Amino acid sequence: MSTPKIRIRGLKKHFGAKKVLDGVDLDVPAGTGLVVIGGSGSGKSVLIKSILGLVTPDAGVIEIDGEDVLKAPPRRAAELRAQIGMLFQNGALFDSMPVWENVTFGLLAEKKLLRRDARAKAIEVLAQVGLDAAVADLSPAELSGGMQKRVALARAIASAPAIMFFDEPTTGLDPIMGAVIDELIIDCVKRLGSTSVAITHDMASAVRIGDAAAMLFEGKICWTGPAASLLTSGNELVDQFTHGRATGPIKMALRK
Amino acid sequence: MNAILDAIARLGAAVLDMVAFVGELAIFAGSGLSHIFRPPFYPRLIGRSLLEIGFFSLPVVALTALFTGMVLALQSYTGFSRFNAESAIASVVILSVTRELGPVLAGLMVAGRAGAAMAAELGTMRVTDQIDALSTLSTKPMKYLVAPRLLAGIIALPLLVAVADILGVMGGFLVATLRLGFSPGTYLTSSFSNLRSEDVVSGLIKAAVFGFVIALMGCFHGYRSKGGAQGVGAATTSAVVSASILILALDYVLTQVLFIK
């Protein structure tokens, strides 16, 4: 059996008394897309941030290409993580710089591109996400939500990453724009041959962009299966979540 | 009994929080300083920070220094005339401005303007994931965001204080000659005859330290802000208040260190 692109074992993280991740085990085979679902505060973002090195886990193993990034020397860990492209929930575009500089920021930082060539490269990548060259000189504040997401996607794919993370890619978008972003994600991931991990609450999106799906509940993976079977999993927790039922095994705190 | 134990526990927790805060600040400052000297360097960002901290603070610092010098001349005259010591006004103004008022007032003004702006900018970047985004794009936020601002603070404040010194002395000169009837030549001679290079240098040393403190507080509070708009607002307030208090406290420490009998 081949080494998974990403392998997670026994990942734990707590904040104060709250156990956010309590022994997460996950495998993401190379070239596949995993969708992680779960309620708000279930630790999905902490899981992704742990892989990215933005959060330091308390215990566990995170392997990329078979190497444990938590035990690797800092330089090697940075090299392993450099193959991850990230699309943040709200885009996280740098509002102090124009779109073209946002898109090529990573390439310039890694000195894979000369500054004088950056604008042309940005226009080329923007075209891949369906944006016109005229957008390149605008500031992020001048763009609509959908365009910001596209620019953020362009920034994430600019360095042709081997792994891509998508944090709530369709949040805040209308259903049509959400579907458009999903199509762009599918297209980019397929074209680059990347391995992807997406976090989403949008079940239509999850089924579209994922090959496999996993559900986080109380800090653990409570279910894994094909993304296509999310709505018919037969698992009580998944069924309640995907069908949005207020009653069931998942108890939500009610506002008093 | 339980109430006493609770009070001791609360006090202990507060002390531990304080120690943790100071430790966090020290690590942040050390990390920021070390990144100033290690590549890659970001000259464009240093230049931008110099403009924001230095050039754009120039009007407010200049006006503050000018009026302070003017007020100082008037107030000194009121007191000194009672002892027939009016001739000492020129020396008092120039020594007060160069050694004390120039660096402190410029520091407080810059803390309110540039320190607040730094905290707000970094705080907004933090709560909108822009700082995390930097990390995912092979860029160290401490090097990219903090080091250029710290360096710019250390460079810009002495330059601002040099201007403040000149304008403060000019303010005193204008009031002394136009309002109090001093002879321009005598006033200037009296001003500079008692001025030593260490008076100016000690003020510039203070300015460099204050510049570092302002940038450090702005970056530190902005960098660790959380909780959306309210968090950014709180970070901005903390940056200005802590920088102002540190400027006043360090002013005494530096004055003691640089004290000449």
C-alpha cells in the first residue's frame, strides 16, 4: 500500500480545559480530495492549522509524504509545508497591496519569480480562475466577495502546490457563485494533480469537491466514507448534521 | 477562610499572568530584533514604515515642539523674573527641549499616531487571517511585519526629535525676542554657549529607545489581538497606553543612566 500524501495519527490539541482535537486519525491518499465536515467549534480549522504549522498540537503525528513535520527540523518542516496552498475562509487577501501582488506573493517570497515578471504571471493565473487582466491592478477592497474568493484561489494555486487546503470555500457566497467556485476548485485540483483537503458546512459543495469525507465530532473522526454518500451514510451523527436536524445525538447548546 | 484563600489564589493567578505577559513580550522583542539582522531584508517595507512613523508624524511633532518651546519661554520668564534670572531662560529652554521635552513629547505624539496605526493594521491582519496567510506563503510574519517596523521606529524617532529640538528652540526664540524683548543675538549666544553635544546626544539616545518601544508595543498588541473589531480596538488602546507609560518610565531610567552632574 502506497504512503498517503497526508497521514495523521493521534492528533491532540486542547485550549484551556477544552479538548478540541482528541486523537484524530486521518489518511489522505495522493491525488484525492478529502472533505472534513463537523459542527462549529468541532476543531476542523484547528486540524488544518495544525498541519500548516499555525497551531502546535499537544501530541500526535502529522506526516507529509511519510515525513513527520512535527519532528522534522524547522527548515525541513517548512519545506514540506511549502507544498501546501491554502484558500482561507474569508480570502485573507493582503489589503495593502494590489491583486497582482497578492497572487504572486508566495512566488516572490520563494524567489521563484522576478518582481518585473510578477504582474504578467499574476494575469496568467487570474485567467485560470476566470478573472480579467483588468482586475490585476485593483485593490482587494474593490472586489466583490466572489471575486475575492477567486483571487484567493489564484494566490493558492500560483505556485502549483502539491497539496491544497480549502477552508469553507463557499461560505458567504450565493449558491450560483458557490457552484462556480467549486467548479474552479475541481478544475484547479485536477489540472495540478494536487491532493486536497476541504472544510465545509455546505453539503452540496462537499459532495461536488470531495472524493472522500470525514466527520469530526467531539475531537475525533466519527465517520469516514465516500463524499458521494454523505447524505445517505446511515450514520446517526452524519445524518443529523448533513440533514440539519435540531434533534439527534448531537446536542447543541440552546440560547436562553 | 475560603475568601482569604480565594483572594490569594486570584492574586497568584494575576502575578502568573503578569509574568507570562512579560515573558511573551520579551520573547517577541528578542525575536523581532533578531530578525532585523537576518536575511531576507525588506527595504521597501522599511521605507514604508519610515514614511509612516517618521514623515507622516512630522507635522504633529513639529507643532508640539514649537508650542512647547514657546510656552516654556513664557513660563520660565514668569518664574525667573522673580529672581532676576531672566538671562537663564535661553539655556533652560534649549536644555529642556533637547534633553527632555523633545524626545518625550515626540515619543508620546508618535505613540498616539503611528503606534496606534501599527496596532490597528496588524490587529486587522490578525483577525482577518492575513498573518496566517503570510505564514502559508513562505514568509515569516515576524520578519515581514515586525522587524521593519522596529527598525523604522529606531531610526525615525531620533530624526523626528532632531527636528523637534530645532523647532522647540525656535519657539522659545520667537517668544523671547518678539514678546519678551530679548535681543536675538544675545538669546542665541546664551542658548548655545551652555549647550553640550551630550545634551543633544542623550536626547537622541532616548528617542531611539522610545522609537523601539512604540513600534514594539504597536506590533505586539496588534499581533496578538483577537476577537474581531472589538479586539482590534482593545489592542490599539493597549498599544498607545503601554507605549506612553513605558516612555515616561524609561525616560526616568535613561535620564538616570545618562545623568551628568
